Amino acid sequence: MPVHGGDIGVLMDGDEISVDLYKVNGSRYGLNIGSVGFDSRVGADVHKFKRWPLVNNKAAYNLSVLFNVLKGTKTKCRVAIDGQQIDGPFTMINACNGRYYGGGFYAMPDALPDDGLLDFLAVKQVSRLAVARVVGVYSRGGYKELPHIVTPYRGKTLEIAADKPFPINIDGEIINDSQVKIAMTALKVRFAVPEGVRWAGDEHETETRSAAAR
């Protein structure tokens, strides 16, 4: 149900929901999506092209994509999920508490922001020519259509390390470090929503995953 500016009463009389918080490197917090690799590199470089004359936000994004495709699609790093090493090389790795990011990318349709778990996507290295096709499928929530490239995981902790600093996206903000640890916490953020609004998804799955998180 859409809520307009004049419908503040719908929120005042609505329900309260709780959304999980994850912690990044022990000091920062996020509640949507953290990522490393091609998408975070694109996000980090957009501002460079925004300084160009006559370049708007969309053009800056497209130029950043082209620039990073030319730089290469490989992210040299070591990755572990809940302490278990996973094999690379990778194009990008995401830790999803939410489902959407980057202006509408539908990264993880299965994510439930209140189940105490993170959904991870590990995208294996793809060629420069394959990037556009993979990103197109990925952006509309179709990661299951790419099982030979994209591997989903579910857990509480993602650790990534490299030999030199790399861009890390935290809910749209970029930091640079040579390692990152994204870990689910027991903390919650409370939101007011219209009465009856719930996360889309199977209720039984929600209950099962919440029990697993405990």
C-alpha cells in the first residue's frame, strides 16, 4: 500500500517492525548490502566522472562501468564465510541483509532483513565480454539463472582480505581497506510501517531461518 505525505496517520497507527544490523570491521554498521569487487569499484569511481563537464549522474555511472571493465573484472582476494574459505577468483562478493541497492539492483530476492542471517552472493570471475550479460541478469534478481557463475551462501560472517586496499561498499558509502569483516549482530533498528505490511516471502521459510539464526 503506497503511503503519501498526507497519510502520516497510517504510520502513526501502524505496526512496528525490526530490521537487523550488521557490523563492518568492528566499528561501522549497515542494514542493507555490503559488497566488494566490480560493483564497489564502479561506485568508488563514479565521482571522478561527475566532475567532467556535461556529465550527469547516469552518464557518470556508465563511464565508471566502462572504465572498470577495461581495468579488468578480477578481484584478487581471499574470502571466508563463517570461517570457511571459498575458492575464487571473483568478480564481486555481496553480503545482503536487504534485497535492493545501487539505484534499483535487485541483488538478493531471498534476503529477509529480520531473520538474523546474511545472504551472500559470490560471483566468480567473468570475462569482460560477459560482464554486461551477467550484470543484466543479476540486476533483476536472476542470480539463480547463473549457477555456474553465482554461488549463494547463508550465514553470519563474511571476511575478505587482499594484499592491498580495495573499495568496500557499505550501504552506498565507500571505504578503502585491505581487509573487511561483515558480521551480523543481535542489534535491531525499529521502523514504523502501515498496519499489516510484512516482508514478501514464505512465512514458513521466515520462521525456519529465524530459528536457525538463534
